[in-house]
Amino acid sequence: MHSNIFAMSQGVPVQAIGYLHKTLGIAQTVGMKNCALDIQKIDIKQLIKKLNDLWVERHQVRAHLEKITPKLVEHINQAGVILPEDYAQSRKGGRNE
């Protein structure tokens, strides 16, 4: 999962094979649900087809990742502002109750 995140953040297309639901969630977040397979349901023919398809579409996938990554980084960076504000607000509410 983490290797997928690192690769995608650099614009590298990946075929994710997930053993936890988080892998599919990450693929959905970046708009690449079709590039994630459940390890419990995968077979070799399916994997080969997915890898071949990804190779054919690699330029489009790379362009998509390069377009979406800055938006995701901006969204992630907002957590540094939102979390302290939320915490401060919850502390105020806690004192008044």
C-alpha cells in the first residue's frame, strides 16, 4: 500500500494488490479504482490482463496522477489547519458543558 502511494505521488502508474480495504480506498481516492485488485479474488490471467491494460494506458494514467496529486497535497495540507482549529473548538465546548 505505501509503495503504491509513493509511486503514485511521483506520477508512476501502479497496479495495486490489496490485502486490506485501505488499498482499494486509496485507489478510489485518486480515481483509479480499476487499478486495485483484492488479493483474495485475484487470478494470474486477471493480473496479466490488468498489467497489460495499465501498460497501454500508462501515459493517460501518468497524466491523471500528475493532475490530481497537487489537489490531494493541498487537501492533505489543510489537515494541519483544520485539526488544531477543531481541537481548540472542542476544548472550548468541553469547558462550557
